[in-house]
Amino acid sequence: MALQIIKRLLEDLHTNDINYCHWKSNEHIAASVHADTDLDMLFDVSQKQQVIAILTSNHFYLFEAVWYKKYNGIVDYIGFDKETGKIVHVHTHFHLDLGEVGIKSYHLPWEQLILERKIFNENYWIYTSPPVVEYLLLVVRTAFKQDPINYRSNRRIINDFNREAKWLYPQVDPKYLKPISESVLNRKMADLIEQIRIKEHYDKRLFGALKKQLKPHFAKNRVLTAQRVALLKTLHLLKSVKLRIDKLLGVKGRTRRRSLPHQGIIVSLMGADGAGKSTQTKLITKELAKKVDVLFMYMGSGKGDKSFQRRIMSFLFSLGSSATKSGGETKPQDAMGKKKKLSGKSVFKQMVVSAMAVSLAFERKSRLKRIERERKRGGIVICDRYPQTAIFGHNDGPLLYDNINSANLILKKMAGYELSCYALAKQVFPDLVVKLTGDIETLYARRPELTKEEINKKQEGIAELEFGKETTIVKLGIDKPKSAIKGEILHAISDQIEKKAGAAENIRVKV
């Protein structure tokens, strides 16, 4: 059974008599309708506006590929299944473009050939290309992808072909394959394709010979020049090399995939210790990263990712643990204590705490700037916690509030600088705040090192947090499976994308 979001989409396509089919890799159609891989859908270009309207009404949103992977006849629509918490990618084809690995350099005018011969898969309630046509497409796709120098890529291409072809062989009779091949290509290429089918295994010589015939045959159907293809190949190679170097050096590199064509969104997850916010931020980020540009940002002060300057500060202050009467990692909150005011400490201790708090504030300011850049370019930002100025002293608020009017000029300046850093959070506000709440007993069972009073105070503080009218706040209970909570968060993200898309459309119409 297909996922609900896919099932509803297919029902609407059928109800509106949309001419479509899942045109390739039907060997794993079950995985496609369960969102374990893409849905590669070919549509009749004359129904393009209807198709887009149906996709949009079913909460699939347009994401634009990076410039070197963008094509006029192929677009990406992304949706989120609430029940399973999965991201769903409809690879939407209005033209049949293919070519080298990662590059679509030729247009094959075979759309009607495929759509006129489509068959209905009753098991999954979806139209697919018939095996004989799918096999023809598989052979042609494989021939175009063959690269004389990229042996690593060729191994993957060969394995992919052998796997899919093995599934298709029993369904494809050579006597039916040859006439269809000859009708869209020519007799010589049809003979080569027939030999490939009869051999029932990848043959480098036969595919090489076929590629030599295909290129001149489709010369008039080029959508990219040879120079452009060479440029893109070089770019793909350089990016591949960079990723390998980053992996060797342990650098966390980011691969740009797809972004929203309008402003992106900032999502913050909040909750008391034990509410599972860190777990959910990781789950959500991992799911989104499969298909779209997502930036994870830790905005807390604990054991999460620290900037370089704060790592240095933490190391230096850990060496002088006697100043804070605690060993190991030192946090500004720890140094301040939970009840005593900052002004009740010695000037030396206030200086120590202030230096650490300023370091944290500078880090948060830098991250807020990076978050805003990502939102402007259409990315999705997932934050573990978020700085705020509504509540001082805890819940990621300013820590040096006690010294705003201090008689000590240095302490006063440091407190003022910290507050100015946090003020940026009012401008770079989250679009969506998800507050995870739970029973105190449940939270205490997860974090027994804290007292119930501390947990309750933290949760009450988060409940009181308010943001501007532009921020949507969603409250979710934690008494559900992780996948269910993940699905609800993705559903809330989907609503925010729809809201942004609507706002962008209104601006476009006014202009």
C-alpha cells in the first residue's frame, strides 16, 4: 500500500484524467510508493498547469535544484508524509531528457511512445511504462552514461543495469523489442539492442558501439553543448574530489541539493531536558537532508557543537576550575549558580562568568547571521533551541542582565554587548517554534541527574516563551513514538512552506 500522501496524489491524477506514468526503475516501484526512493513521473506537457495544481493541492512543493542540475523539462516537487515522517520526492518530468552521469544533455522525443503504451499496476494503483519500452529506455540510458575514463562510475552503471535488466528479461521478448527499437532509432541500433537483450548481461563492446550510433542520431536533440557538458563533468569531478578530501580530513562538508524558490524557513525545537528535542532535531535534519538543503544549528550552551573561539574559551576556563569551583566543562549558567545573583559574586568571578557569557553571545550572533543567510537563499534551518530576550538568566536568554547598570565599567560594557548580540534574535526570528512537552515524571525518569523542581521550572519557562506574530508556535506531547513526533514536526514544516509559497505568490501577483 502506498503512503497516504502518494495515494491521495495518484487518486487526484486519475480523477482528473492526467496522462502520466512512472517511466523508469519499475523494478522497485514498491520502494517508490513507500518513499524509499524517488517517484520518476513522466507527464504530458500539455497538462503541465493541471499537474502543478494537483501537486500543490496535495502539499507537494517546488524545490529548485542547484544551477548545474537544473533543467527546463524536469522539476522537483517535495512532500512530507505525516503518518510515517518520510520525505517524498516526485521527480517530475515533462520532457524526456537524459545523458551522461548527472547530466541531461539530450532530449529524447519519446514521451508519447511511453505514455501511449503505459500499463496499470493494480498492486500499487499506478501507471508504469511497459517492460519492452522500459528495457529500451534502460539500454539507451546506460549507453549514454558510459564513460571511458570514470571507472568507478562505470562499475555502478554496470551494476545498476544488470540489476534492473535481470528483472526485465523474462518480460521482454526480442521479437517485440526490435520493431519498437527500429521505429524510434534505426535498424543498426535495433540490431545492437537485440544482441544486448539476447546476451542477458552487460557487454562493454556492444554498449560502446551503441553509444557511437546514439550520439549522431540525436545530434539535433542536444539540450546542452559539448562545451557545457565538459564544464559540468569537470565541476562534478571537482566536487567529488572535495567530498573525499573532506571525508579524509574529518570535515563536515555540505552538498547543495535543492532549495525553495522563495525564502526558506527557520525551525526551532525547544523542550525541557529529556523532552527529546536533540533527538528530533537530528531525525528531522537527517530526513530533510536526503533531498533538500538543510542546515542544522545548535544554539544552546551545553555539550553541543561549539564554535572554535568558544572551544578555546571552555578549555582555558576548565584549566582554572578553581575559579568556578567545578571541574571539566564550564558553562556560564554553572558558574553563575542557580539561585545567587551575579552581583553577589566577587568581581573576579563576575569577570570569569562575563567572559564566558560574551563568548557564548558572540557565537550565537554569528550563528544567527549564518541562519539568516541560509533562509534568504531558500534553505531550511533546524535549530536545537533558540536565543531569546523575553526571559533573562535561563532558557537561552541573556545571562549578564544583573550587570546592565553595574558601577564597574568593564562589567557593564560586557553585559551591554551580550544583550546587543541577543537582540539580533528579534530580527532573525524563527518561522516555526516546536515546543515539546511531557509529564514531569517521564522527564525525570529520562534525566534523573536533575531535580523535578528544576525540570518543572525549565518546562514552565519554555511554555511562557513568546515570539513575534510572524512566528508560529506548535506544542507537541512526547508521549508518542519518535516517528509519530517526527511526522507531526514535518507536517508543521510543510504548513510553513505553504505559507511562504503563498506569500511569495501574492508578491509576484502584485508586481
